[in-house]
Amino acid sequence: MKRKFSDRANWRRILKKNYACIPMDEPYFRGFVTLYRIQDLRDPLWKEYNGKRMCLADKGYLWTQHYPRGSTSS
């Protein structure tokens, strides 16, 4: 089984971060919500999509992900 982790521990470019994982059990969402805040990094992460260059990770950026309970993919 392939496992994915939301704490981005394998991101070597990140030098300092904050991470929180919050369980939710509400009628509109059951599962986990994660928040990842980049405080410092070696180099920003730039990617090109449809001919547009976009910065995906830089100092001060926030990532949030939702993991619904019972989901087989994330």
C-alpha cells in the first residue's frame, strides 16, 4: 500500500516550518484537516503549468489539505 504524509518531511528545501493536524467530526466533513506553514526555505519552488510559471512554495506560504475519513486516496 502506498502511503502519503501531509507533514512534508521529505521536502529538503524547507528549513523551518509549522505543522498542525486537526481531526474534524462535523456533518459537513469527517476526517483530518492539515495546515503546513513555510517559515524559511533554501529556494522557492517554481513550476510551469499551461505555459504559466507559478510559485508553489515560498517563505510565508500556507498549505492546507483535507483527508476525508474512509478515503482511499489523498
